[in-house]
Amino acid sequence: DKAALCHKYGVPYDAADWPADRIFPQKFLGDCGEMISRNSNRICDGMESTISNAPPLSPQNKGTVECGFRLIHASIAPSTPGYEPPSNVTRRRGKAYDKDACLTLEEFAAIILRAIIAHNRREMKKYPLDPRAALRGVSPIPREIWEDNVVYSAGVISRYNEDYLRLQLLPRDKATVTDQGILFKGCFYSCADLEKKGWFVSAANRGRFDVDVSYDRRLADSIVVHDPQDARKSYSCGLTTTSESYRGYSYAEVKYVQTTVKRILQEGEDDALQEKINLKKFISDIAEPAHTAMKQATKGKSRSSRKADIAADREAEKRTRRQSEATSSSPPQSLMGADRLPDNVVPMPDRSATVTVAVPQPPVKAGDTQARPLSIQEKLRLKKQEMLSDITK
């Protein structure tokens, strides 16, 4: 939108300055630079355009490309502060043009935009004007030549909306569909449409698979996933909660952070191994003397005899530890009176004292010369009382 572009940078807008607005070129000419990279096919796929590169080591064939830089430099150099001419780079004790720099990025962009408009309005004196165009009164001005050629010389013109064009020009790469989301450059992405299609469930049950995605290198917040079954469908996916910490980062920054984390983990592997060895040695220093003492204490005894009194010993140990660890030596002074406990405290009997429980004996009838034999329940109660008496002693 050229009107919005001019308004953004404070440049006066005139529709006549942009006759080729929203028209896509049929051919791009490069000089074996970015136009020959592996992502340049994005211009050809899905759009009616071709890419041509001038042969290397042939400067005479690159005038169309190189002259564009010279024209921009020549138009802004006299009045733009901070501009450094190429001759000053190799000059001994050259002038420090950088000390005159005072423009912000937005101000410099406004100057470039205004220079483009001035070029399209300027008359080209050495332009080989077509005789028929000259008879029609066309001046050798770029925007007038364009308007005349559109009517008399141009063929079918391709037009695309901005969203489609941006999607086509974004770089593409492979991503992996997993049960946690779409894994791309160390980040996980997802969206409601893909969850409904069951991609993540399928990846968990049948295994991972790859899909094509478009992305913007400057921001890792979202990607566009292309449906492998239908080339006309695509889905916009955002970061999942697993990768939410990378929001606002570029992919270069994400890679740097992940590389830093790997380096930190590698540096900590030696320390972790040393701690593991130290723990094993500490346990051995305690366990080996204890094992030796146990062998000496149980020498000549069977394994079953060591477990004969285990229940009684466990109860005794529990009672000893309960008394030493859980019982306070004395109540806090703030809760005590002169020599008595507060009214809301009920004194409890000392559990360390021997508890005598009377076991009821069966009555003996008069005339019986011998006591009645005890029942099984009474024998069990007597046995339990004997065990409690031994423990308390």
C-alpha cells in the first residue's frame, strides 16, 4: 500500500508516482548474488515470473543491476549528512564522515523513498525513446513511459494480494510433527485446526512425519504449515506452552540460547560425575564398616535366627526414638505458671513407666480340685501381657 507507506514516512503521496502499484514483474535480473540462492525459487513457484542472473566475471552485462546503486548514491550524496564516498575508504587520513551522521532509520528511509519518486519524475536524456512513442508525445520520463507501454506494448499483467505474495516469498523448510506439536528449529508449534485434524495423535501412534513450513527469520512467534494433502491449504501455528519462553526471539537468538544451554550442560557433566563418585565413596565408608560389624555379630547364627525378635526390637526402637525426638524436655516458660501447668493442659501419664494390666482369671467353683483349663483367647491375652512386661523392663 503505497499511500500508507508514504504516510508512514511523511512523504507526500501522489498516485501518478506509482503506476506499477500491485503489479508483479515478469522477470527479475540479478548478478549471481541473492537471486541465485536456494530460496530464490520462491519467486518462481506459484507466481508467473522468472529469474535471470548475469554471467559471472562480466561487468558489461550487469549495468542494469549495478547502475541502480550508483543512481541512488548520486541523488542523495550531496545533501545527506554522514554519506561516505567510496574513494574515502582507501584514502590516507580520509575525512571522518561518520561524525556527521545524524539521521534515524525512519528519516533515512524517507530520503530513499523520496529519491525513488524523484527518479520516476526525472527526464532521461539518453533514453532510446521508441519513434512511435515519440510521435504520441511521450516524454522520456519513467512514469510516462510506463503508462504508454502498458497501453501499447505490455501483455498480461500479474497482480497478487499482499498476503499471498508474502506467503510465497517467505523462506520454506522442513518441520517434524510430533505428539507435543510441530518441532521446528528447537521450538514447538500448534493450532486448533491441526489438533482437530488429529496430526499430533497420529504422530504419537504411527510415528513422526515431516511437513513444509514457511517462516520469518526475524521472529519465532509463529509459522505457516502447508498441508501435504492439499497445496492450497495452510495453517498459521503459534508457540506452545513448552516453547512460550522464546516469544519475541529471532531464530538466530533461539539457536544461540540453545547452543549456550548445551555448552552449560556439557561443562556440568564433569562436576556431576565427580559428585556421583563422591556420593558412592561416602556410602561405602559408612556401609562397609557396618557390614563388617554385622558379620561379626551374627557369626555362627542362621539367617532366620536374626529375624526372631525383629518385631519386638522394632517396637522398642520406635519407643526409644519417639521419647528422644518427639517429647519436649520441659514446657515453654510462657505457658507455665509458678509450679503448675495452664488450666487447658491435661497432664498425661509417663509412658516409660511399667504398665500392669490385670488379666481376668476364670472363676473357680467351690469343690473343684483343679482349675479349669484356659481358653485360646485367654492364652493369647496372657502371652501378650508377658511380651509387654518384657519390653517395659
